[in-house]
Amino acid sequence: MSDKKEKFVAIKGMNDILPADAPLWELFENTAESVLKSYGYQKIVTPIVEETGLFARAIGAVTDIVEKEMYSFTDSMNGDQLTLRPEGTAGVVRAVVEHNMAYDGPKRLWYKGPMFRHERPQRGRYRQFFQFGAEAIGFSGPDIDAELIMLCRRLWDDLGLDEIRLELNSIGNAEERQRHRADLIAYFEANMDVLDAEAKRRLHANPLRILDTKNPAMQDLVNAAPKLLDYLGEESLAHFNGLKQILDANNVQYTVNPRLVRGLDYYNRTVFEWVTDALGAQGTVCAGGRYDPLIETFGGKPTPGIGFAMGIERLIELMKAQGEPAEPSQCDVYMVHQGDEARIKAFILAERIRDAGLDVVLHCATPAGAGSFKSQMKKADASGAAFAVILGEDEVANDTVAIKALREADAAAQQNTVAFDEAVDYLVDQIVSGHDHDHGHDHEHVHYHP
Ligand code: HAM
């Protein structure tokens, strides 16, 4: 037997989010949650695992996701066919129908969490990724479409992201798509020699998706193909125009992209994507649309729906590329101590400081030992704390602590001796008043929770 221990690594395409990135994730999630809250959306959490059939029915059997990207497995306990959710809408709609949530009127919902798709990993495309999404159930007019789009814009503004543009389309209703589809198939059949193998396979199952092809040899063909927008009836047109009117009145810039069709089958009428050029090939940071027929296909009463989902990894990348670097600070106060008695007093004081609402890291011994004052002070500096609280033999003897400001330009001069029992008030005073002239970003992670 070999002595060598096997090293494990994470599954390909599934990422660790390390503490260095955690402040940005927190900033994104807190900002997104407060924007959603400011529009009256409520949180919903659904399971990560659902029956496989749920996704096939909601997303469509002839889609990339259902055909080849789902992590599906048989529950070895009972033989159930289960799938790790590839997206959030199917589960939310299942929950809305199961709990009869729309019976007393429409609902505005949001969710966040990991999704799983067995895609080829590359920058911005992962096998486990996080989405932040919203679903508005039971609203039929274009006003809710505009609201969802405008709350995205507010989020980009709040995060300081300005290189995201909006693409918009209407894919009409089932009959309109049916008429377009017949003409589209006839058009492609007349040009069979230009179609690639994938397009030929999709020709009768899902011809709309051919319009989404990246194949350069097919671009002229798809550009000249019959446009779904030209097949919209009066009601669908009125809906689309109503949406554009609200967006125009609110100064929301957009491009109508007649080739925007989306990769999931549940959509009708409004579809949209927020896209950036700053991230390379995977530039869609948020996508969504209306799915009016979906709830009925789950056995619910006919109830319209619309929503979107954002790819959090992509937005974090964009924040890194565009935003100010967030200075991660671990705590407000770092406790430095030397000697057994000092350690006991440091523990007691650290608990009292936390009771007052501040974040405290207490120096603890490592295999290298308890650490000299000097090495502990280095750790205090690296922690990003505003203050080091120091307890040594002298302080224990005099019932005092030394408190050193670590973030002031003249930090060397800023060390004060304070009575042990007054240390908490002193720190709270300093940190609360210090925030008035806080430097930097609005959303900087602030460690004081009054
Ligand atoms: P989707 O377009 O499949 O739509 O995904 C939404 C967003 O999730 C994408 O625009 C992208 O930012 C992110 N995303 C998707 N796949 C990956 C991946 N493999 N790696 C990283 N990020 C990814 C939906 O999921 C719909 N449920 C959206 C929706 C909600 N429509 C109506 N309501």
C-alpha cells in the first residue's frame, strides 16, 4: 500500500467561492435583495432536486438543457428519476401551483441559489453556477414586463455597472409562432444545402432555435428568414408596443432584436436579455421573459407569468472589471494578548465588544505557537480591523487595555490606554464617529450593526 494520500479537487466546472471574493458576492446579493424588496418582491426557496419530468415538461424536451445538460439520476432508495435543477423557474412554478399561491391574487417572488448544467466549462460558463431570479405570477399587462426590466436597470445602477445593454423581442403566442414556424420550415427546406447537421436535426422539432445558430456559413440565411415579429397579431403587438412605451417614457434604452428567441421553450410574447461586451463570449448577465401558458401545463388555472434570472458569477466578474475593488475587512477589532491572564481577560472583553454589535477576531494559537506581540500586530493589520485591542502583563496589572487605531494615516501616534471597563464604549464611539468620514464606496462592507 502506498503512503501517498490522494488529493481531491473540485468537480470540473464547479467553483469554490473563496473568502477573498465573498465581500463582492455579499455586496451583490445584498444590493439585489434590497432592490427586489423595494419593488415588493418576496423571497421563495425551492429544493435543488426535483423530479426529472418537471424540467422536461417546463423547459421542453427538444432543448439543449433537457437533451444533454441535466444532472439526472435514479434515487437508489426508491427508483425515482431526479434531476439537479438546471434553472429556477420550473421549481417556482411547481411551488406556486402546489401551494395554490396565486388564489388570492398575483405574486411577486424572488430566489437565489445554485443551478446545474452539464455544459462545456469556459469563462463565464460553469456546471454549477448561481442565479438570482424573479418571477411575477398572475399579471397580464406589459406594465409588469416593464417593472422587471426597470428593476434590473436599478440594480445595475446601484452596483455601478454601466456597460450592460438591453435586447428585447416578442415571440408572440402559440398560433402566431405556428404560422411563422410553417413558413420558416418551408424557407429552410428550400435552402437545405446551407443547413448544417444541427439545423437539419432541429428543422422539424424546433426550427426557431436555428435562428440562434452561431455557424458563420448560415448567417445570411437566418438573417433573411421570415421574422416572427411580422407574424404578431393585434393583441401581441399591442402588448409589445405597450411595453416599449413604458420603457421609452422611463428612458430605458433597448434594441429590438428579432432573432432573440431564448433557449427554453416556455416563453411567449416578451423575451429579453441584458448583455455586456466586457466578458467575452458569455456576455448575457440576465435573461428572461413571459411564460403565460406554463402554469396551465402544470395543472394550475390559466395564470400568466414572467420572470428573469441573472448569472451571479458573470455579474461578479463585471463588478471586478468595472467597480472599485472592495477592501475585504474581516472585523472591526482584532484582540492581541500575551500571557494566560491576559488571554482570559481578552476573551471576556471580546464577548462584551460583540455584545455591543462590533465584529471581533481574537488572536488564537497556531501550531507555530501563541505568537509574539509583533507577529500578532501583523495579523491585526492584515485583518483589515479598524482597531487593535492589546492586553499584556502591564495592562492586566493596571486593569487597562491599549487600543491602537490601525487605519489612520498617523496610526503610530494613535495608541491610547483605556480602563478595561471603558474599552467597549471607547471602541463604539470611535467606530461610529469614524464612519461619518468613511472613505470610499457607498456599499463598502461596514462592520458596525447598531
Ligand atoms: P437562462 O437564459 O437559461 O434562463 O439563464 C439565465 C442566466 O443564467 C444567463 O443569462 C446567465 O447569466 C446565467 N447562466 C446560465 N447558464 C449558465 C452557466 N452554465 N454558467 C454560468 N451562468 C449561467 C433561465 O434560467 C430562466 N429560468 C430565466 C427566467 C426566469 N425566465 C423566466 N423566468
